[in-house]
Amino acid sequence: MGQRRLANVQSDDLSKRPAHLRQRSENTVLNNTTTRKGEAFRAQRRTNENVNIRASQHVINIPVNKSIYNGYNGLQYSPAESKKQPRFNGPKIRIIPIGGAGEMGIGKNMTAIEYDNDIIIVDCGFLFPGPDYPGINYIVPDISYLEENKNRVRAWVFTHAHLDHIGAFRHLASKIPAPVYGTKFTIGMIQKSFEEVDDAYTPQYIELVPEDHEKIQIGDSFSIELIRVNHSIPDCAAIAIRTPLGVILHTGDWRFEDNPIDGKKFDLERMTEIATKEGILLMMNESTNCESDGTHDHSEFDIQESIGQIMDKYPNSRIVVSCFSSQIHRMQAILNEAKEHNRKVAFAGFSMIQNLEVALRTSIIKVPKDVVMKMEDLVKLPDSKVTIICTGSQGEFSAVLNRMASGAHKYIKIKGSDVIVFSSNPIPGNEKYVAHTVDGLMREGSDVIQNGKTHLTGIGPLHLSGHAYHDDHVKLISALNPTYYMPIHGEFHMMVHSAEIAEKIVGIKRENIFVCDNGDVLEISANGARKTGRVQVGGIMYDDSGAIVSEVVLKDRIHMSTEGIFVVVLTVQRGTGRLLTSPDIISRGFIYLRDSEELMGSIRQYLKQKVAFSFANKHVDLDVIKKELKEEISHILYDQTRRTPIVIPVINEIGGGGNINAGNSNNPNNPNKNRQVNNAHRPNDQPDFAKPVVPRTFQLPKQIDTDDIEPKTGRDYRGY
Ligand SMILES: [Zn+2]
Ligand SMILES: [Zn+2]
């Protein structure tokens, strides 16, 4: 960043270095470099550090946590030191966030709760790293600790069906077989996610109805009770976990709603009853929107009214509403309004239709008669009848809304008379993608109505956050008045602010509040609570195809995405070390070879001298030569370009001195040569070829109908 990028060596630089320092190599090209070796090396190290910083955004091995709420009064202990912390004798509960605590982007929520010989796991979500991690679809929690203790795991309990709570389960369920508890819709969504898994394992599912206040015994130590909460997906619950030492209340994701679409209100009454009669030992509270001022000032019904306003205002237009695919209640509101305005509705988007299927099967959504149609039939109706509910509210490039705008959708091309409604807010980080989508729609001349722009559109609220705001947190924490408090489900700043609310407004003692990181072990006994060490945690990365991607591959991708890659292929005669062909040079994402003949000439010259010198000895160690090639080429490239691509030297040794130089010109001034070579060898696999390189042929991908495909999981996963 900010470094000079030089196309040519500056002649005045030469004078800066004493002559005797330049005479250190037999290689004239190396001798002509004006950058010191150490400087080039430091530049590479800086690049590697930057790569590491980007790669460790979501996979943190040893977190820094010097918050006053860190459980050690702000001190930072190493894992070894924290293991030496005094432990409690006698019975104790152990709380271990396996994921979701201080997670950037919020995701992979998962907590283990232990007592004696029993473990309960609450939630098992994944995390979308987005563009931070090229080619990574999602990250699931590392459950090594739980696998080692799987014989003690008695239950999986799920609070709700957002993917940051259930998304990883299909990958991990078979590793820890135990019954699964949750509400009907949540279990329906989990079962749906298993349809994409070949694994023969099917967990035992147990549906619970929060309104029943039923207590289910789990192992010898626990009982669980689901308690109704409201959120941005149907059928959500908090969990009261009764232990021999007291009640743990895990809130799940929640908001208060006076008037929920399905009539199932946050059961504050039941929670307060438990708090009053039994007391709350530990409250684990989600902290996502605790920093937002005040409370929600409108309901889902107000949003329904806004949709009605739009239908009144644009009676002759097609209306396209995009929202989160898990916002089933929002879809219900739109369906109701469409019925009212004598419109028909079609749904579009893979994840939306998947979720809708579960909602229908579990009777979560009530579809008014004669309102829903197939897209191909709907588009034949007059515009005044057409309403479409679709994905793409986060500006996802491949989601339906963008495809409709670009004309890539099979049935719909956005036109000037269309009205597009964003019934959502951008998830932080997605603003630019949403703006890009809105621009694309407005360029087509259509009217775009977004939430929060009432002063421009005259239309009321179009979105309601699924998470409680500051004042709601004050209300709930005060009502429960827990002995110990632990913020969860948030980025670090959210959890610290949640801790501050608990201490400064509600009045919980600072030493009873614990801002934990993934892997921290919080022990609670009759004598108190403290952190007593860490267990192994982390993330396993998956790509689009469902394959695991290693950290090394991720780092290479990040490095290549900023600096590119540079490969040299040498074909030498075994024994003599004679170069049999002109070196092949491949560059990707670094510099365009055709425009860099001078640099390529230098590299070729360097390589010829290098080979002549290196193979002059009888004992040739190819590994040593390759290491030197890598270092020296990196040096020359940095010297001339101020860039630090990945450099891969490849040496093919050919025995007997054959003529393999088929058609390769030795003329470095022939630009076509590099192009041919570029196409022939793609540097995407092992750097060492034992045999001569044979050009690989690539088959064109099979053409598929793009209207049927969509990312199975977009960014739209936690219904902000
Ligand atoms: Zn949620
Ligand atoms: Zn969540």
C-alpha cells in the first residue's frame, strides 16, 4: 500500500549503494538490482503479514481480550497461564462458547453447557465470511472438544432456524449423535437442510411447543424448557436450562413485539415467573443490536400497511418486493395485502421457495385462496395484478432482483413502470451492493422504495430489525435480574456494550459479568464464577461445492488476489544442466507479459546465468536451487515493480539430452510466445512437475439455465 511501483530501475538509485555491496553474485542481473536483498525480503514479509491479517479475520486462534469484563479483571493470560487459574472444588457448571462469541460478521453460534457427566449443545450455526475470504462459502465451528466428549453429549437444542444457528448442523450432526430439540418450524428447517446431505444419518427430532411450558429432562443433570420470543423468523424460543446449581437462561435471538403477525407474543410473563420463583443464575443474552438507541417504534403490521400504501399509490404497476428469505411473516403480510388489492403473487429465489415449503408444511404461513401463482403464469397477467416476492434485498449479484434488473431472469425484465420495494435494511457491509442494485433498477427507470426514506417516498416503514434495541435489553435484563451475565451472539464491541448495559444501567456487579471468547471455559459453582481455561475452537471453511478448504489455500488465494503469481519453468538436461528450451514464464494477476518485455528479458537473462552456474557442480540439489530461484526472482521482481507476487520455480530434468524444443522460440522479443505458454500451463496445482509439462486441455462448462440456479445460501441468513 502506498509503495512506489516502478516500471524501470531509477538510474540515480544506483549511486546510493556502495559498489562493493553490488559485487556479491556471479549473476549480472542480480548485481544490477538497486534494491537491497533485505528490503525485498521485508516487502515479502509485509505482504505475508497483510495476508495473515486478512486470513485471520474469522479464524482467530488466540483472541486478545483485555476488556474489564474479560473475567480476569482486564488482564490477558496466555492459554497456559489461564489453565493454571484456580478451579472450584465440588459441583460446577461449565459454559463454553464453541462459536458466536466476538465473531466478526456474527455467525457460527454454538454453546456447550456441561454439568458432571452431561453436556447440552445450544445451536450450531455457520458464518458467511463474504468477500473477505475469496471462494469460501461458509465457515462451520471446529468441534474437536465436543467430539472428544461426545459420549457425554445428551442433546442438541435449537433456539430458531436462522442459518447462523442451524447452518453447520448438517455437517456436524453425525459426529455427535444425540436427540435434537426445537420448535416445529425450526426442526422443519433443519430437516430441509439435511436434504442436501448424502449422509445416511438422521437424528432423532423432538418438537416442543414453547406455550406448553413443558420441562424435558436431559441426562441426569439438566432439564430444558423453551420460552417463546419474537424475532425475524417464525417459531423462535429462548431456553431455560435448569441445573442442580440454578437456572441458565439462553435468550436466543429476540425482540419484543406487542402485536406479532402470528399472535405468539414474547412470553415475558413466563420468564419473569421463573426469575421470581427460581431465580436466574446465568443469563446468556444476544447482543447484536443492543447498541441501537431506544426501542422499535413500529410493528410488522405497520409494514403491512406500508405495502398497502404502495399498492394504493401504484395501482397499474408491477410491484416487486424483496425481503429476507426467512422472513415468513413478512411474506404473510404481503400476501394479505395482495389479496386485499386483488393482486396475484409469485415467489422467486431458491432459498425463498425452500423456506416457504417448510412454512407451508408446518402451517406457519396461511396462503389466501387464489392469490399465489407460478411465475410463468403471473407474467401473462396485466401489470396491475402482478406482485413478486423475491430474494436479492442485500444486493447479491446472483440473486433474483439483480438478474431481473440485468435481463438475465427467465421471465421478468425490469421496466420503467415497475415499482421495486426493499422490505429490508442492508446488513452492515452490504450497503454498497444494495446501492449498486438500486442504481441498476433506477437506470431502468423504475421506482425504488427503500426502508427509512419516508421523507422521499411518502411510504411508511418497510423493515423491522429482528433484534432488540438498547431499551429492550435494559427491560429484559432488569426483569430477569440474573446473578451472572454473559453477552453472546455479537461482535466484540456489541458484547462489551451489552456488558456495560448490564453493569451500568441494570446494576449487575462487574465481577459477575463475563465477556467470553470462543473456547473460553466459564465455570460456575456454589462459590462463584470464573474463567478457568480454554478448549480448542476454530473454523472449518467450506467452498461452494461443499468441499473443505484449508487455511493454506485461503492464504494463497488472498495473496494471489492482491499480488498475483509468477511461475518460471526450466527444462534442463540431466547431468549437464544445459537449458534445453528458453525458460517458460507464466504470470497471472501480476503484470501483463506483453507489456513487460524488458523485465522478462532480465528474468530470462538471469535464469540462463543462474542455470549455467548452478548446474556446473557435480552434486546438484534441486531443492536448494529452487529455493534460491524463488528468493532471487522475488528480489528482481520487487526491484523492478515493487510488487511481491507468489513466485513458483519449476525445474524439469530431462535425461539423455533429447530434442524437446518443439516450436518454442527462444526469441524473448516475440510476444506471442508468452501468450502461448500462458495458456498451456495454468499454475493452479503442484509446482513440481516430475515429467515434462504437457499442455492441459480444458473443457467448456456445460451450459445450464441460469434462472434455476442461485447460491444455496446467500448473505441473507440471519434476518438482521
Ligand atoms: Zn436469528
Ligand atoms: Zn442469530
